[in-house]
Amino acid sequence: MNPENNGKILIPELFLAKGRLTGKGISYSSRTIASIGSLFEDKNAIEKIPKDTIAYEVASYFPDGSCSPGSLNFGITYMYPVKVGREYVMTKGHFHSNRADAEYYWGIEGEGILLLMDEERNCRAERVFPGSLHYIPGNLAHRMVNTGNVLFSFGACWPSDAGHDYESIEANGFPIRVIENNGIAELKKTDDSLCLQ
Ligand code: S6P
Ligand code: ZN
């Protein structure tokens, strides 16, 4: 027991009520559709979307603001139901710079698809929904896609020193796109890479 607390029971400083991360020291970031426009197949469709349309926002907690080994970061991502042509909105997607570092994702509200890809571009897709839990091994790039008509939010917890490597996937993206066909999300393979086991 910390003697300075003098036996007092403390009130927590972080909250996750109804899937919203709030409290002391939360950082917020967002990406517009325009800033991730290069990810989408239909370049004409991007031009029709207002430049300041938000694709997703992230509320994160970085303990001590640091990237100390041994610490854990925590974040909730809120993805809006935007489509670029027939392609569903997606996160930029990344490998961790420290390839050994894994991560957990879990579905909170709405529905989506998690795309996972190894360095040889082998890929697989998992459905995400409220209550689903996804272990992402350290060597896999990860990207989320909002396949619903409502806000899709998911949680993430990852090592503070993992780092984000966006560059490795920027050139060729993932080998799977998620496309709407008569209201149903379908996977479209864009090259002959294999299914990740
Ligand atoms: C961090 C974790 C998430 C993402 C967030 C946005 O390791 O995976 O917090 O940063 O979902 O995705 P992205 O690909 O733009 O960082
Ligand atoms: Zn990550």
C-alpha cells in the first residue's frame, strides 16, 4: 500500500463506459478519407467525398506518454460508415516496427472485418463484432474494415515499444479488398498470394 494514500480507496482515472475511452491523459487522433485516399481502388470516387470527411478517430492511452519496454498501450478506434465507391472504409494498416510485438483487438460496436497479412503477403480475414476477440501475432500486418452502416468501434492493446511500420505495406497494400455487393461485404483478391493459416 502506498503510504501517501493513507489507506484511502482511490477513484480510477480512466474509464471505458459504453465503449468510450475517457479520463486523464487520453490522446486523440483522426484520419480523413483524403489522407488515406491512396488505399482505395476507385480514385474517381475519392474526389466526390468532401476532403474533411473523417474516416476514423482513435482515442489512446499511452502510460507516461512513453514507449517504455514492458508498458502496454490501449486504444479504441471509431470507424465511420463511409464507402469509397463500393469499397468499405479501412484503417491505414501497419506492421509493428518490432516484429515480435503482438496485439489484441476486440469488437465493441458495429461490424467489421480484420485483415491480417504476413511479410510474404499471405492474408486472411476475420469477422469482427461486439464481443469478438482477436489475437494478432507479432509478425502480421493488421487492417480493420467497417462493413456496416453504422459506427464500428474496436479496442486494441499492444506493447508500448511496438512502433508502427506503415511504409512496408504502403506500396502494395493488402492482397484483399473488401467490397460491397448488394449490401453484402465480399472479399476481392487482388493478386495470387496465399491464404494465411
Ligand atoms: C495500434 C493499433 C490501433 C491502430 C488504429 C488505427 O497498434 O493497431 O490503435 O493504430 O486502429 O489504425 P492505423 O493502421 O491507422 O494505425
Ligand atoms: Zn498495431
